[in-house]
Amino acid sequence: MAVGPVLFSADDVARRVGELASAVRRDFDGRPLTILAILHGSVVFLADLLTHLGSAVNVELIEASSYGDGTESSGRVVLNGCARLGLAGRDVLIVDDIVDTGRTLAAVRRAVEAAGPRSIRSCVLLDKPSRRQVDVALDYCGFVVGNVFVVGYGLDHAGRYRDLPYIARLDEPGG
Ligand code: IMP
Ligand code: MG
């Protein structure tokens, strides 16, 4: 696997993250908000969102895994950290890097519902609608991508490429 063409430059991403944060600020209008970020892919997106959101924001983290080292999901989502989520009565914004089959976001949403929040919204940087297997509501979405595997800006392949400041397609070597 090799890093292919850049789909969204660092400038594109920065501009879009600013727009998403503005939409969130406008909708929450100063009301306290709890962001529940899904590890690990969302860390860079989370950090940049936070810098735009101001002080009325709590952060909670949950770990979700379904990918092995390949580019195909195993189909089973394992969540870690649900037990300690302090979400009762809160307005919760679930933040993730990308929605592919939708299984991860659906599983996290169920965990959030079980924690008794006041409201639930979701915010993802990237959406791959062509791969959807489970219907999930997206309230804020940065970019739509086709059926490609992408890396950079926190998104990895087998633990690599999270550090790239842009989002690029991952290509088969020689392909
Ligand atoms: P889903 O459960 O199939 O929607 O997969 C969502 C999770 O898989 C995301 O949180 C990502 O961590 C990972 N994922 C899906 N597509 C990609 C991709 O193109 N690049 C990197 N990670 C991805
Ligand atoms: Mg993820």
C-alpha cells in the first residue's frame, strides 16, 4: 500500500473543520456540549474542532475497533470505555473521522442512548455513503468520498499515516 493522490489538502481540511465548528456553535448557541470522540481515528479532527468551539465543551473518549490491518472491516465493532461515560442529561455530539459501513457510529450511538443523554448528534469529517450497510444519522459532515480507502489527518492504515496533514487516497502498490 502507498499514499496516492491528495483528495483534501491541509487548507481544505482546515477550512471545512472551521465551517463544521461554526455550524455546531450556532446550533448549540452557548449551551454546554459533551463531545464523545471515537478513538483513534478522530484525534486530529477532535483537536482542531476543539480549538474552534470555545469553553462550554466537555470531552469524553470511547475506543472502537473493527478494522484489523486490512482495509475491509471485520464487521464486528468492539467498544471500550462505555462504562465510564458521563453522559446522563447531556447534549452529546459524537465525533468520528469517517463513516463507512455505519456500524461503528451505530454501535456508539446505542451506547450513548443507554447512558441517558438529553440529545445526541453526530459529526464526522468524512462520509463514504456508497459503502453503507447500517443507516445512521449524520448531523454534520465534512466531505463525501467515493469507495476509496483514505489516510491522513488522523486516519490510518495499519497504524500508519495518521500524521499526514492532508487526506490522501491509499493505493495498491503499482496499481
Ligand atoms: P464503519 O464501522 O464501517 O463505518 O467504519 C468506521 C471506522 O472504520 C472509522 O471510524 C475508521 O476508523 C475506519 N475506516 C473506515 N474507512 C476508512 C478509511 O478509508 N480510512 C481509514 N479508516 C477508515
Ligand atoms: Mg475509527
